[in-house]
Amino acid sequence: MTRIAEVLIVEDDADWLDIYSARLASPEYNLTKARTVARASELLKQHVFDVVATDLKLLGANTGGFDILEMVREGSPDTQVIIFTGYGGKQDAFEAMRRGAYDYVTKPLDYEHVRRVIKSAIEVREQKLSYLRHASPARKIDLPFPEKFVGSSQVIKDVLSRVTEVIESTEPVLIVGASGTGKALICETIHLASKRKRFVLVSCASYSETTMERTLFGFQKDAFPGAQADEPGLIEQASGGTVVLDRVNGLSLRLQNQLLSVLRYQRVRRIGGAQASDIDVRVLATSSVDLEAYVEQGLFSQELYDFLSDTVIKLPPLAERKDEQTDDVLLVTGYLLDKYALDGSPPPTISPEASDLLQSYDFPGNVRELEEAIRIAILKAEAGVIAPHHLPEAMQPRLQPAAPIEITRSPYPPESFCPREGCYLSDRLDEITRAFDEENYIYLAVGVSTPGWYQSAIADLLAQFNMKIYNAAEFSANENFCPVCQPLLSSRLAIIDISTTASTVFYELGLAHAIGLPCLVLKRAGRAVPAYFSQMKIFQYTDESDLRKSILTWLSELVA
């Protein structure tokens, strides 16, 4: 027989208490009423409630609702508390969430919304209790949500609901969302609430293809120069636990295909090894880019995407985590004010003007950007109050939006010809011009030793300017297709990396200069290049940050 949940409603006005009881009634829970803090205290000692919904101000006591919240947290920490506040008080919302309330609702109440919140709170309590009942004593921990993953908007509750659905599953989960939206925390949440022991994070966009292959799959002694001992890869080390493929889009296509075979058949063979070993791993993958678009562009394996996307959890940008009742920017801010309070002192407050700035800002860096802003603002704040001038310059009002980047290319000389095929470019004019007019293509030349993160990082950055990498596979079926001149002529810009000794670099650079195509020349730091390249302006990079800065600097010079 299904247990009926118990809900306690606390309101000091008898008429309103009767109205609340009638309008919030549901066959899914029983309602108990209380008018005072004292009566609520008695009931809490006598019964265990799933949810307590209480007005903030009770019989003239400004903090009556908070008093009840503290009682619940001490006596029945699994019970979820909902605070009713008047006039949408921002500071009350900060304080309610800081003290551990499940949610707050502004008056006048939207009864349908409140019923949804109550039902959601009941589900969260049941999920936590179910987890604690089944977990071993050594594994009993409080679920990281909703306390750690702060948010009360419906969109984030929908996300957490999806999380609870996959906790007990062994199937892959793909978590997607912009940088700073909390993908790592969601992965941690899923793992901690599962029965698996190990948690192994693989940063897929941090190494070259060769290093990444060794890191993922391991190697045997003498498999290559410098392999002095047997070394298990991270996939093998994760057996019996969860492996997180962070920024999985950073893997090369070759490694994607190898990884798919390992994960699908749960067998891994070290580099240089003769036999494969059985493994048991739960796979979570994250991506801050649109993997479906990457698949269409030939940058990501369709088969690996289909495998990983058995379940997809999409994290919304921070700016979209709001509804008529809640703005998560305010709730997260309240949590961060408490988190970064100095030396155990009371958490600072935020002025209404600064609060308005935060609410109107679009947060391209999402929660990570808000966290850094609040951390620094607390250090700058005088008298424990954060004012607008304590916030970053980017959050200050702007008089005029930045102009979009517009790049045009000069016509190329009709007598130009392609050294690869020996054909005159004017012969291909019609088919090439069509692609140039319809798309903002960028020609990207990479070497065989280019890091796995390189191409995805460039694609991610260029997408912000409505540009995309030319995918030769889309056009190579044409019998007259030339892999050098057609992509170059169809593109508005070219990015060519000379860190490789591939002979096509000469074709690409020479043709780009001949047709007047704006061309960014890149070189990986530490790589030697022929002396005749020394006369060119070359941008060097060591990591993804350098690469992004080089491209942005080059683009700004083009439109200056």
C-alpha cells in the first residue's frame, strides 16, 4: 500500500489558513494546520512530516518561519521546508535558502505552483530516504542536492528530477551545457548517490592524441620508447566505478572509435599488450558544445554519440534559470555570500542596486562567473554590504553593445591556379562561390600531431561569431573536388598550423596568399619550423587559452 505523505502548513491568520488548506489540498498528501510557532513545535515533536510550508512572519514575529526551519533542520533534517514570503523579499529568499529551505514562494500564492512545489519536495525527501535505506553504512552521505546544487526555478528542478531518474542505472549519461553551468557537480551527484566505489575523471581536451591514448588505455612495458613499466589506463583504473569523460568533444576521431569499442564491449587492451581485460565502468560524459552539430560537421563520431546519448541531461545557462516565482541568480548569490564570508564572520549582504545589476546581467560564464564575482566583491565591500561598484566592470551598465565581427574577402586574381591539381581557379568559380555565399566557412589546416582539444576549441570559439569549419566530407563526392583549392576558396578565413611537416602546408599557405584570403598562421610553442617561415607573423600557443587569445587577437586586427 502506498504511503500518503504528510504536510504541515503554518499560518497565523485563521481565515487564510483555512483558504490555504482548501486550495492546496491533494489526494497525494494529508494536510495538518498550525497557527503558531509553539503549536508547530508540538506537532513536529509528535509526528514526522514530509514537508513543512510556513509563512515567514507569524503573530508579529518577523522570523517565525525561520524559527520553524531551524526546528525542522535539528529534529528531522530530511523534512523539506517551504517558506512563504510577502512581496517577493529578496533578502528573505537569500536567508531562506542559506538556512537550508527547499524553496520559497512569494505571496499572493499561486496555488497550482505551490502544489507543484510541495509534490516536488515530497519526491526529493523520498529519494533521499530511499538512498539512505539502501546504501551501506560507509556510503551513507547526504545527497548533494538540493543543498549543494542551489536552485529553485522550475527548469533546474526538472534537471534534478532527471538526475534522480538515472542514479540507479548503469547506462551512459551525456551531460551538456555551457561552461560554468555545473556539469561536474551533476556528475559528482550521480556517482555519490550510486553504489559504485571509484570515481575517475578523464580530461579529454588536455593532451595530444598520443598522450591521450596512453592515458585512456594504458600501456605495457617497452610498448614505446620511455615505457619502463606496465601502466594501466584511466579506463582500466575506473573498473568497478564511474568514469567521467569530461569535454569528450576534445577527443580525436581515431580515439573516439577506439573508446567506443572499449565502452561498448567493456574490454580494454593496453598499448603493446596482447590480451584485453574485462572492465566494469559506468560512463558519464560532458560537453560544452553541441555534439549533434559536431556530428554533422564530421568532428564527432555518430556511433559514439549514439552510445553516450542514451540519456541526455541539458543544463540551462544561469540567465535562463528563472520563472515567475524564482530567480536562481539571487539564490545562488545568497549561497555564495555565505560560502565566502570572511573568517567565520556573518555573511555580507547585497544592496538592491547591486542585486538589480546581477539580475539584468546575462552571465556568459554562468555560475562560475557569478562565483568569482561574489568572491572578489566580498573582499572589496565596505561595512559588509556589496554595492554596484564592487561588481566586475562587465556587469556594469553598457551604453552601446559591441559591434559584430564582419569580414569580407577581396576577389582573387582569375589567373590563380591550384598547385595541387594544376587547375585554374576560375574553372571552379561557380561551384565554389555558391558555398562561399551561403555559409561562413573557415578553412582549418591541422597536423597529425595536433592535440585532440585543438579542433574542438577552435570550432567552439568560431561558433560565437556565426562561423564554422569547412567540412570537406560534405563536398568530396563531387568528382572535380580538390581538397586544397575548393575548401580555401569556399572560406572567408583560413587558420593554418605550421607545427607539422606535412607538405600540404606549402600548398595551403601559398594558395591562401595568392587569392588574398586572410590567413592566421599558428605554431605550437617549442616546435621547430623551416627558416623561410621566420618572415611571417606567427602566433604561438601552448594550451587552449593561448589558442583562443591568438584567434581573438587576429580577428580584432582584421576588423580594426
